[in-house]
Amino acid sequence: MKKLLLPVILCLVLVMSACGGNQEGNADSGSTNASEGESGAAQPSANAEAATFTYESENGPIEVPTHPQRVVVLTRFLTGNVMALGVPLVGVDEMSKSNPFFEERLKDIEAVSEESVEKIMALEPDLIIGLDEITNFEKFQQIAPTVTFTYNRLNYLDLQLEVGKLLNKEKEAQAWVDDFSARTKQAGKEITEKLGEGATVSVIETFNKQLYVYGYNFGRGTELLYGDLNFSLPEKVKEATKADGYLALSTEVLEDYLGDYVIFSKDADQDNSFQDTEVYKRVPAVVNNRVYEVDAKSFYFNDPLSLEYQLEFFIKTFLGK
């Protein structure tokens, strides 16, 4: 009887051992699958780029798209900064659209304003950019992340670096700043060698029948002329524009505020009759043919694209290149 039971017992032992082995195998397999579920190929890579990141804006941290594809810019002062970094635009302000220098690039982009909330909503932007104290700011925040900048808070180079941070294009922005700075400094060195130290230049423009002269960092090429290009502001202009950045001029005092050279940011649609006055005609810069006219609508801004255009004009004008 014992001999008969022995084979049966052995069989049972073998079966139980096999089951135990399968359970361990299943347990190991389950452990492996769980591991894959946590960190395997089926899950996003730990190095995958997030869809958004936190940008430290003037108003505090805000979640913005890592790679914005539908940007609306509500101010002429920032359109070119975004364009220079190759970020797609779907809406810009009317003045940017009418800029002859931007016209071709923006021909298919919608013109919008701070008042056109519904139109902007229909564009489905993923990022909205404007100046501080923007109208309808709260409404825009409900449409897309909305970031504002304070005008003239940063110089033109630092502003481009800041826009680069916002658009996740810091390397590109820094590369442009480094290259442009090197070129403007070289141009300034050559201009000083040719014209001498202390050459003065005035930047003027007419608007609503009023003539204005501008100080540093007020567009129209002033950032370059009074920066790396080494021109000086006439002393009276320097003092008079210290507070507001510009001064309204009467024809009678033109000679006191126009320097050795004059950049006339001319808008053909404005009243430019001061050029016909005897006072203007006897100004030394006029007598010496040192007044250089530029298209006001193209020369107005201080973004990277406009600055490249201005630098090219100044190099050609003052160095003949």
C-alpha cells in the first residue's frame, strides 16, 4: 500500500512545485510590468518638454506655452520683437500693419486692438502680449495667458532678451543682442574716426502740425545715434528732453536745437511746411546738406527688425557703405 502511494505523492509534489514556479514567474512579470507602467516606454519620458512653463512677468508668475503658435500682440512697440524671433503671429495692432517695413510680412495677419475682444477670441490665440494698463486685461486673461510690459522700462537690448524669455527663445535673443552690439560698436568707432569726437545730431518729426525733437531711447534711431554710434545730443536738446524724452519746437528757435546733422523722420501726410521757412533754410545743417530724411512710418520703432534697418541706413549715410 505504501509503495502504491509513493508515486502519487511524488506527482503531487511536482505539480505543486510547478504551480509555485508559475506564481513566482507571474509575480516577477507583474513587477516588471508595473515598473514599465511607472517608467517604461509607455509613459512620457522624464526629459520630455512640458507644454507650458512659468514665466516671471512684471505682474508675477504666469503659465505660458513653451512653444506658442498663435500669438496676438496689441502694441506696435513689441510686434517686431516677436517677429524677429520667428514666433507665429495671428493678430497685431493697426500701426504695425501699416508700417511699410512690416507690410509684406504681416499682410495675412489680422489687425486687432484692445477693444476687439470678440475678434481676438475668434483667433484662438495661445498667448497675448501688450503694454501695462492694457484695456480689457481681465477679459484677455480668460482667452489666453496675457503678459504685459511697461514701455521704456528696459532698454532695447534688455527688452529683446526679456521677450526671448517669454517666448522660450532666450538663446536666439542673446545671439542677436551679441551680434548687433558688436556691429553697432564697430560702426560707432568708424563714424567717430570719420566725423570726429562730439559730432551732434538731432532727430525731428512733425505730428498734428507740431514739430518735435527727440532725446535718447525714443525710437526713430535715437537708441543707436546716442548709443553705440557715438553721436551727441545738442546741449539744449539734452536738457529739454530729460523729463519726457521729446520737446515741441517753434520754428523761431530751430537753430538752437538742430545739431551738426539732422535726421528728419518725415511723414508725408503731416504738415511739413516748416521746411519752407527762411529760419529753417539758414540752419547750418540745412545749408551744409546734412539733413537726412527717412520714412517716419518705417523708422518709428526700436525693435530688432527696425533697428537693423536703421543701422543699415546710418552706415550708408555716415560711412558711405
